[in-house]
Amino acid sequence: MAAKSKVPPPVDSLTRSQARVEHKRLALEIEAHNERYYQQDAPTVSDATYDALQRRLEAIEARFPDLVTASSPTQTVGAAPARGFAKVQHAVPMLSLGNGFSDEEVAEFVERIRRFLKLGADDIPAIVAEPKIDGLSLSLRYENGELVRAATRGDGFTGEDVTANVRTIADVPHRLNGHNIPTACELRGEVYMLKEDFLALNKKQQEAGDTVFANPRNSAAGSLRQKDVAITASRPLKFFAYAWGEMTDRPAGTQHDMLAWLKDVGFIVNPLIELCHSVDEVLAFYRRIGEQRATLGYDIDGVVYKVDRLDWQERLGFVSRSPRWAIAHKFAAEQAMTILRGIDIQVGRTGAMTPVARLEPVTVGGVVVQNATLHNEDYIRGVGNDGQPIRDGIDLRVGDTVVVQRAGDVIPQVVSVIIDKRPASAKPYAFPNKCPICGGHAVREEGEAVRRCTGALICPAQAVERLKHFVSRLAFDIDGLGEKQIQEFYDDGLVMHPVDIFTLRKRDTRATKKLRDREGYGEVSVRNLFAAIDARRGIELNRLIFALGIRHVGEGNAKLLARHYGSIESFRSAMTEAAAAQTDEGNDSEAYADLTNIGGIGDIVADAVVEFFAEPRNVKALNDLLEEIEVLPVAQARSDSAVAGKTVVFTGSLEKFTRDEAKASAERMGAKTSSSVSKKTDLVVAGPGAGSKLKDAGKFGVKVISEDEWLKLIEG
Ligand code: IVH
């Protein structure tokens, strides 16, 4: 099918929803290839094709990091070489834990134990409460005190031999020290990575163009299961011991004594573990740990309760694949408490200023969250544009303890503030009225929630987008200078402001790198580019005004302004006069009154134009540009063409040009365009797939022509 061989659009141009759809499709495709390659040993595509898919997925994830999920193929490549690891049979299976989420389930767990052991009414079994480390479990086999084998959990019965990798982890002793070392033992625990180490590693990976991981757990797993042990050695893996499998002799009779022994022989045992004597104590532990979670430095996804007496553990035994003597009390998956460390302002490509919460990193639903969108200043204030309270009307302050939520792959949200934990020194947040990027004035239009930077032409955050707009078809429309070239020239510092386009030739000396020596360029294409730029040194006023990228000034308003003012000089001087008179209360200048008197130009458009001219650097950018170009009067429609005065409707999918181009060509020829067919329509230009409009044309007896016939008509 033709669609398959189509070159995909640049990742930079994808909208969020396009990216999401493509991400899903790519992930499925890559997974299918993985299966054929790793499981069936029968790949159906070349490595290069596979790599290209993977790279595109990575590029999409780099641009939309919230699309990274734990199951994304980018998160599993580290694990892919696993097919090369030898299999290891665990002498005692590594089973999993039953889960509980509510206080009642925990109470029921203890009750069940008491019933099973037939304990008296006052006989509460001592319980060891441990944080549930979110890493991957490992079984270490020691014989005569020497580490002989390390294996992952695998399916619980058979794991992968990762002995060489594990020997690089500093927390894992190669030799057990101390007393009561059994002849043979399997000691177990969790490999994990500190959150800060994970973030630093991800940053490094991203800079090097390597896989970025969704969370510390994946990062630990990917780092451990490397064929190249040197890679594992370079990763900051850590290990907590908390359990065991086979033991030829057991050095202690209780869980907490066993943990003390593990510490004794050289392991690191989690320091937060406590021995509890009632359900209340156990639940208090759970809540305390929940509060500390954000500041622990490593991820936990709950706590684990274990009956302390090992003889009781043995009596209790297992139900299916989990012990009756232990339970995992999990934290609610998609919400977590953390601290709001700061609020940054991001400036988008259109000048929109979006506040972003900087959070103490916390894992929410399997992904480390350290930023969350705060939408706009009302959201921070806790009262919407419509006067409705947000978060019960509580504002957000730096230093606040907040609840962060993630649902599916949406951007994390700050859903509530724990007001009792607000530090006395926390101050209401003052939203900046200056752009943090260019220092330009930032304004909020009436009825709008967003504050925007007005430095359209000078703000680096907006520059590329403005330049792309500047050269777009309805603006300067320079042949050979499209979005791609603008991006390249901008990235290389060649074109930073509109005027730079027109000084490109002057600056194209051998001292820099000559354009013709750049990849993708040659003598001829550079000559053509310069000629195309020169051809646009004469530009109609309406196109110039549109090109400035002033908010709300589209093609139509640009024409209204151009027709009204007639020349760039009179437009500029009127707008500078109006800008000088602009205050928060309004504008009582004659120039402003004149502007709003133009039919079709309302207050919102007028204010946007005036704000643009109120920024002196915008005016300077315009003046610099005017040194290089000549402004022509508004394009006059031709009155002598075959279609002058006619009303034309375009329908169906046009193949020779876009709908906009078609309309523009019609207007240039003096025709009017309309989007619906009526008896006033003179001509319908129909491409393939035309539907109801074609029928209407039949109904009203309107002449229908093809795209080719239209071309002939306007060219003739
Ligand atoms: S005890 C027979 N203790 O949780 C069960 N597990 O869902 C022995 N985990 O596979 C496990 N912290 O990876 C235990 N303090 C802890 C733990 C812990 C994390 C993990 C472990 C296990 C999973 C079970």
C-alpha cells in the first residue's frame, strides 16, 4: 500500500495525539519483531529497519516523555540480550506475595494467622514490617561462604544466571563474614537504584542518544541484565537483603534475628524495618513509611508484613504461590505524596507561559514524576477563570506537601495540598508578568487563562516557530526556505531573526561555512535560494503584517490592517503611538480609537497589535527588516482574469495544491471563494472523493470542472 512507503512526518511536527497513535503502533510493531527475533529466532526485517523503528519510537518519547511506559520497547532493550543468559534452577522457589490495600485486609491477614495457629484471643503474633523495595529480586547462592551463583527470579523456579553482573555490585559480598555461615545458602533480596542515580543515568543516556528508562526499577533491571558486564559495573546498582531460600543450617529462629544475621555477614538490611506487636502498630508503620516515601531516595511500592517466628512461618506455609505468613500492603498505585520544590515557567512556541511544578521525585504508577503541569496562574491560585474553586480553593505554595496523580499516560497533576503540612514561611505564588526567557512583557487577555509573552519576534522560546511562520506560504513564501531549512539555519545560528534571512548572502563568506558546502546543498541550490530570497525583497504590506506573527492577526486581519493604513510607515507610526498610550486601564489615544474603528478589528485584535508594538525589541526587529526589504501596496486582485468576480467552491481532495493554495490562487485572480454551494456559486472545482457539494452543484446547475481544467483556466 502507498501509505506504507510514505516518509513519516518529522517527529517535531507531530501533535500530541498523532504522537500517541504512532507510539502505540510502533510499540506493537517492535514487539512483534522482538518476538520473532528473540523467541522464534526468525526475524522478518533487517536490523537497520528494526533500528529505524526503535529510533523513531525513541525520538517520539524524547519529545513526549509522558508516553514512556514501563512496557514500552525502549524500556526493555536492556533486557533483550537475556536470551544469552544461562538458566538457573532455584533450590527453593522464589514465590510472590499476596497483596492487601486496605486496613481491613491487613486486620484480616493477622486474624487468619491467629485462626490457623489456633492462638488465644490475646495472643498477637509479632510481625516484622519492612518497606517493599521496588526493584528486582535476586537469589545469591553461597557455598562455604563464597558467592557461587546469582540468579534473577525468572518465573520463580528458573531464573537467569547473572553471577558475573552481580559481582560488580558493591552491596553484594563476595564472601560472607562472621558467624554461623551455613555450608550452602541462598540469600535473597532486592536490586534497586537510587532515584537520583536513575535521573543522572537517564540524563547521560539521553545525551548520548541511548535508551532512557521509565523508572528506577526498569533502570535497575536493564542495568543488571547486560551481556557486557562492564556496562553493569558502570551502573550504580544497590542491594537490600531481606529473605532466603535454601539453608543447610538456619542461624536464627525469627525473621528479625535473621535480618540481624544478614547484616552481620555483610549485607545491607533496610534500616526502616520494625518489629510490631499489634495491627495498630503495623498500620502506623504503613502510614509513617507512606509519609516518608518521597524523601527515601529509593522507590518502594508498599510495605511487607511477615510473621516473626520462623517455626510459625513453617506451620503457616503457602497458599498457591504466596506465603500465608506474609502479605504486601501496597500503596495506592497512581497517587503519591511529595513536596513542591519550586514553580518554573515554560514559554511555549506561541508565547504561552505554562507554570510547571518542580517536585521532589516520587514514583507514581511506575514512573518517576518530578514535574507536573500547573496549567496556568488560576490553577495555582486555586480559583478558576469562572470563579469555581480548584482543589477546594487551596492555592499552591512552594514548600507545600502535595498529592500527585497520574492516570494512564496523561501528564501528572497536582490534585491536592496537605494544608496541615504547609510550612509557616510558605508565601502565595506571584505569577511573573515578564517572560522568563526574553524579559518581554507578558499579558493575559480578558477571559483567557493563559498569560503570554509579547516578544513575538525576539523571544528565543518562540523564535523558530515565528521564523517558520515568517516564511510560510501566506507570509514571505520563499522557495526553498521551508520549515526544515529554517530549523537547520536556526540551530546553526545562521538565521535568528527575520532580517537574517535577507543578510544571509552577505554573511555567506568562507569564514563561516559556505552554504554550498553544507550537506544537502550545492552550487545550484544555494544560487536558487538566494534568488528566491531576493525575489521576496519586495513584499505586499498585508503579507508583511501577517508575517510578523502578531497574535490574532491572521491573513484576513492583516489585509484589513494593510488596506486601512496603506503603508508600513503609517501603520508603524500609528501603532507606536497607540502603544505609548497603552495602560492596564485601557487606551485613550486617537491612534487606538482609529484602529478599533476598522470594521472587523475588535478590541482583542487591537490589543494584541498594540502589545506587539509596545515591545521595543519587536519594533527594532521590524525596523532592521525594513532596511532589507521594500514594502509594496496591498496585493490587488486581478480584474482581467477569466474568473474575476466569480464565486468558486473547491471540493474533494485536491492533488495539485492544498485547499489554501487553491483559494489563494482564486482570490489573486479576482474570484471569491466559498465553502458551500448555492445558486450564487459560479464554479465548482472538484477533486476525487467530492460528495455532497457535487450533488448541490447538480441541483443548482452550477458548472463543475476538474483541478486540471481550473489550472488551465487561471493560467490562460
Ligand atoms: S519477601 C515469599 N520482602 O516483592 C516472598 N519481598 O511481591 C518473599 N520485595 O518478589 C519476598 N521488598 O521482589 C519480601 N522486604 C521485602 C521485599 C520484597 C520487595 C519484592 C520481591 C518479591 C516481591 C513480591
